[in-house]
Amino acid sequence: MAKQNDALTEMRSLIDPAKVADPGSELIDRLATRVAEVRKKRGLPRRVLSEMSGVSPRYLAQLEAGEGNISVMLLQRVAEALDVRIEALLAEEVPLDHDVQRMAVLFRQAPLEIQHEVRRLLAPQNPAMMRAGRICLIGLRGAGKSTLGRMAGEALGIPFVELNRDIEEHADMPLAEVMAFYGDTGYRRLEAEALERISAKYDRVILAVAGGIVAEEKTYAHLLERFHTVWIRTSAPEHMQRVRAQGDHRPMQGNPAAMAHLRELLKARTPLYAQAEAQVNTANKTVQSSLNNLLAVIANKRFLDPGT
């Protein structure tokens, strides 16, 4: 024990207290820089800012020099005098320009049609920016979208959402009742609204959608604009086998031509699914192998990287 104490004493003696970073020093330095930058940008002498905020010129000078440990209440008064939100003075990233902040408020308050038009105008400047961090799995039922999406979300530490589950939650009824009550047209409207909700809520997410969403031109266009898309595909026999394994025998009951119909549906939708940025073929693959392929696609194409 004595030897351990001697060792600790020796280690402490080697530490230069002046070189040990104060946990709050970085925040204070950032705050000092931000206050000075915003004040100068507004063209406010320190004396005028002092009069507007009620904080003394000497205290403001210390604050901008990184020597003042200002209280939250005083900082709020300084922020109001500078006409910025208090978090803009503390955030790690450089705060948005004042006019840009106002535009963001206008965008949030605008009708959906106006928001769509703004996105349409801005997206060509950097199309990948709209999709960064959001991944959508498309394809016919039975390809493995839900299974792979859930597993990929767990592996990557990001949320997984099924569009139909979101519709059920907001309609407060099972999907079968949604279809019976609203009909196909009403369901497609709810589908588009759910896509809007998820786009607005999540910056990073893996989404699985129903196979027929690609047939809705406007909704599919919005999906392609806001999500990196991966077509999860398999063979027609495996589609049928997996759907039956899920307990749904409807494709087979009373319909001997079900397989032919499935092949025709897959053939008709292939050009639409092929608009996806990537594909993962799960035919004759284990779940783990398909998951590895999906994760490789996400990594190689940098779908989760900001602005790519």
C-alpha cells in the first residue's frame, strides 16, 4: 500500500496544474468569441450594448476577453440585446445568419405545397444534402425490408421506422381497418402524410415502406428526394414463400394464378424500384449475409455522412 501511495504521489507531481484543461474554459472561450462577433456584426459599440442589456461595459469587456463567468440571466439579457437566441452564443457550430434563421421560421410556418417548392428549388444545389442520414428500404413485401431495416438500425445505432406502423399509430387503428375505412385513395393520402412526418422528425433513420409506394408518382418523388434508397429484392418464389411464412395465405387462396400475378407485378414495378441508389438481393441468402450486404452498401455509399 505504501508503494502504491508513493507511486500516486510521484504521478501527481508530474502533472502541471497549468496544463490541466478547465472543463468550462472551452465554453467560455467560445462564448467570448461569439458575443464579440455578433456585437461587431450588429455594429454595436460595447457602451451601447451595455445600455441595451443592463450589463456594465467592464463586465462585457471581461466576457469578450474570456475572463468573465457570466450568469445565465445576464447572458439572456445580452442575447436579447444582440437579437439572437441564447443557444446561438453557446452552440459548438457557428450559428446561422439572422436572416437564415428567419427564413427557417417562415419555412416551418408555410403550407406543405410551399415547403415542397422550396425543397425543389434548393435540392439541385446539393441533392445529397436533402437525403443525408436518412435511408429508405423499398421493394415488394417479403423481400426482407422490415427484418433487415430493424437489424441495420440496431447495428448502426439509429432508429428504424415502418411507414405502415406510423400510419396505424396516427390513425389509431390496424392497417386492415385503415384500408377498409379510408379506401386506397385515403390510405395513399395517409401514406404521404406519414412520409412528411418522418422526414420532419428524423435526421438519421432507416425507413421501410410498403411496396406500392413507388406507384404513387408524387409521393415516390418526395421519397427519392429526401431519402437514400435501397431496393431490397428477391425472386418471385421467395417473395411468395416469405409472405406465406408470415402467416398471410391470401396470395394463394382461391388464386391459382397468384405466382403469375406476382411475376407481372414485379416486372411492372422493376423500373420504379430500379430508381433506387442501391440494391441488395436477398435471394438464397441468409439473413446475416443480407444484413452484411446492406451495411456494406450504407458504408460504401456513405449514406450516413452529412451532405453526401
